[in-house]
Amino acid sequence: MEFYEVEPTLDNYWRAIILFGRNVASYKFALAKSLYELHAVPNDLVKMEQLAAPFSHQLCEHLQHNNVKI
């Protein structure tokens, strides 16, 4: 059975984000840091509205500190 055929679980979704795509993709770092910031949210569900501001901030920070050209 291939990895992408595995039953979708939260762990498998996270694994797919990390494993697929380029390892230098800025969104991976921004998403991980944003979710870590939001760990204090009392619910397992993080809504797009909650994620938008920290993700945007982390993405901009990553781009500035890693000399990424847009």
C-alpha cells in the first residue's frame, strides 16, 4: 500500500504536508510555527480565520530572514 492511499488521519495529513513538496518550501516552516503558536487554542480544530494572521506573519518572517526572492 502506498503512503498516499493510507486512511486520512490527522497524523497522515501532517506527514503529507511535510513529506510532499519541496523541502525548502516556505509554507512548511510558516505553517509549523503558526500551529505551534496556536497550541493554546482549547479546541483541536483551528479555523482558517485563526490561522491566517499567524501564518502570514510567520511566512513574511521566514522570507525576510532567509533571503528569499519573490
